Amino acid sequence: MKHTKVKDLLNSSITLQEVNAKGWVRTFRNNQFIALNDGSTINNIQCVVDFENTPEETLKRITTGAAISVTGTLAESKGAGQQYEIQVAKLQILGDSDPEKFPMQPKKHSLEFLRENAHLRVRTNSFGAIMRIRSVLSFAVHSYFQQKGFVYVNTPIITGADAEGAGEMFQVTSLPLDNLPKTEEGNIDYKKDFFGKHTNLTVSGQLEGETFAMALGQIYTFGPTFRAENSNTSRHLAEFWMIEPEVAFNDLDANMDLAEDFIQYVIKYALDNCADDLKFLEARLLEEEKSKPQAERSEMTLLEKLNFVLENNFKRVSYTEAIDILRDSTPNKKKKFSYIINEWGADLQSEHERYLVEKHFKCPVILFDYPANIKAFYMRLNEDGKTVRAMDILFPGIGEIVGGSQREERYDVLIEKMKDLGIDEKELYWYLDTRRFGSAVHSGFGLGFERLVLFVTGMSNIRDVIPFPRTPMNAEF
């Protein structure tokens, strides 16, 4: 008999039918009541065992974590809290679980403990909910761009280009590390490496994406990126996923329109399709908030925060105006900011971004026209010669969630910027070719997928929204 997902059983409108369900035991009470979950929903289905006619040996094997198959009648539940239950006629143990050794017992575990058991943590309600939401958000990303006529492009994971100019990249090599070939000058001879040159794991698919936008009009990438930044914080990962659209003929204003529309679409999609999981995570967050001092508690619940983004137009503010607001703000004057804003040109921190969103404007904010010297070389230089057509989207509780810009389409200006920063023209000849052959105004942005999942789930540590986090000194599983 084909088994039916728990989600479908709980949503069924037909009772007194024979069904089969398979899943994992969450709890087993009074030798009679099994809470069964198969991952299709955060909700369990109660399975009522006929313990008088079930062998004692089988009952002993129904333990937390065990995989089982139950066949019986789907009936209206007599107990509170659930509409349907399965009155079990036949029960089969598919996989035993040692109740004394299984780490995911039905009790509260610390997030740190769960990270140490990342291969099993998805069996908990919290991580099951997070990963289902992550999956739905991923689908929403593709759905949005496909509906808008974007072409999905798989940009290289191995590259010789450093898109950000940060230098914090993981090197890729097949050279023997204990016997590196050297040139006559004593340098490592990369001509003998697998690719014949120095290569790294990518930090962004943007530069390659731009080349495709210059032929296909509008494209997006959605793939893994890597950053060898030795930051052991709740906001950093060494391996993460990036969403990066690039659009020919879009200026900065059109770029901001696209980013706002996109991010509201995916959040609404999650609200429409993950109601049970979001309701659970909201309750979890409210419980967590109780243990915090009043001053540190969030002013909005999780669902209020998500609807806050949907119900408010994003306020567009220049960097210069934002600096004036921050410099004159009470937290700055009373030195309550960790990073005091004294002058134009400061690189804004999360505390400044959140102040603008949560305290001053009370809506999502798009900052634009940043100082050129704190932004990447490919961003279009404004006529003032000191700012670039960059934009960042700021959200409550998290600060920056999207970063983008109008790209520098003028060949001569781009060459000068590269020279000033010491970027080798020969290494990026192919990127410069897009400015030599049919250049046009174009724009794009990057959204770290984990940052989006973090915002939608209300989690506070980015390591908890990716299946297997990669961080300094940690590459388990």
C-alpha cells in the first residue's frame, strides 16, 4: 500500500479510510499514543496503537527517533489539539533507534548543541521548520525571476577573478603542498597547476553575470560563494549562497525598483506557503524574548516584522542625508553607538543601519550614492567624482540585506578606477570587453540567501539557517 504524507493526512477531508503513513517517532506515550512526523509538516499525526494486541517486543522498539510504518483507519481524533488520528491496525518497525544514545530527545536543546549535531538537528521542530522555509524561499527566488523573463545562469565556482577586490579567497590547487614547483625567481610556478594559473573559489558570480546580461538582457545567478574571512561571528559563513541578478539598460532607480519588488515577493511567498512553520518560529522567538532584558527585546513579533516589509514602501535616502541624520542622532551625541559617526565617508555599521530603519524612518530603507572609496571598483562613478551609484537595502533587526549598484559602463572610467586600485587589466580583459563592444547602462544587486532566511525565520545566528555551516575551524559533516 502506498504511504501518504502526514501533511496530506492532516489536510484530508475523508475519514474512515484505510491509510498508510511512514515517518519517525517523536514521542510514544502510555504504550499507546505515537506522535509521528515525516518532515512534510511541522505537525505530527497521532497514531493510536492497539497495545493489547501488539507484541510487547514491538512496543519496546517504538522509541524516539525510530522509523516506523503504520497502517490503519484515518479517523476524527478524540483527543484535544488534533483533528485526525490513525487508529493503527498494523505497525512495522523500519529502523530502530537507541533511546539512550539518540541525541534529539523531546526536550529543549541549546543551539550550540544542535550545531554540533547538524546531521540530526533537522529532526527537531525548529530546524525542520527552518529548512522547509529555506526550501520554499529558494523556489520563490526562481519563481520570481522566471516569471519576469530572466535567464538563469550558472557562473563559475572556480575563478581567477576577485570580484570584490577583497583578497579573502580560498585558493584552489592540485600542486603538491610539500613540494611546490618554483620559477627561476623562486615564486610558485602556477603554470604547472591544474588550470595553469592561480585560481580560487568564487566570492561572487557578478562579473561573469554581467557578460551574460550584455547578451541576454536580464539574467540571475543563484549559487554557492566562498569567503576566507576569519570571522567567527553570528553573521559570517565561509560558504554561503548568493542571488545576483544583472539587467541591461537598468539604471540605479530601476535597480532599486527591482530589488524592492523581488524581496517583497519572496517574503510574501513564504507567508503564503509556510504559515504553520512561521507560526511555530514566532512562538519560539517570543519564548526566547522573555529571557532577555526589556531593553533588548524586539519591538515586533516575527510575523509583524515580515508584514512590516510588505506593508511599507522602502524609503530612499542618500548616504549623505543618512550621515547627517546619524551625526545628529541622540545615540551618536550621547556616544551610545559603538562606532561614533563624526564625518562624511564613514563606513556604516549594523547599529547605524538599524537606527535608520527602526528608530528614524520606521520603514525599510534604501541608501544610495555611497563614497567611492568604500565601494567596489565596478560601481558607476557619479558626476561629483567622489560618490558612486551604489545602493544598500536595510531591514529591521538585521541591517543590510541587499547590496547593489549601477555598474560602470564607461570603458575609460573603469580603466582608471582599476589602475588606481592596482587591478590587472590583463586578468580582467574579458570583463573590459563588455565595455569595448556594445557597452550600455546596466545594474544589478546581490542578496545573501542565508541573510534572507535569517530574516524570514527570525533566527539570530546565520549558522542555524544553512544545513551544514562552514566557519573558521569547522568543516564537519
